[in-house]
Amino acid sequence: QVWLLRLHGLAAMLVLMCFGALLTTHIRIAWVLHRNRVLGATLFAAIVLLTLTGYGLYYSVGDTMRSLSSWVHLCVGVVAPALLVLHVYRGRATRRSHPVV
């Protein structure tokens, strides 16, 4: 179980690095072009929420806050991969039907 938590932490750091890289190009450009905004904003919010609740799990002192962070982190973490797949699928479909000139 300890190794799974370490692997999860490593994966979280890699996702945050990729997310930071996407902020400077992909997200900024797609937002200006009004492409896939709803799913993109939802995915953005999910990543921010996962980051905050992960921080809360690691650093929270009180049992109530830790329990709340745990449940929110679990629920959002289960839904986030589906959001990512849907976002990519919708983005590709939009790009095919409305290519940039």
C-alpha cells in the first residue's frame, strides 16, 4: 500500500507538470478560439480540486477536514479520467468539423 501511495504521488507530480505546460499553450489558445470550453473548464476545475484536496490530505490536521478531503478527492479522481477522455474526444470531433484556417 505504501508503494501505491508513492506511485500515486509521482503520477500526481507528472500530471501537474503536464498541466502547467498545457496552461501556456493549449488552454490559452483553445480558450481564445472558444473551443471545447465547457469540458475544458470542467477538467481544469477537477485538476485544481484534486490538487487542493491532495494537499489537504497530506497536510490537514483535523479529522473532519481530512475526511472531507478524502471523499472529495476520491469522487473527483474517479470522474476525472472520464472527463479527460470526453474532452479529447469532443476536441477532436470539433477540430474535424471546424478546422482552423
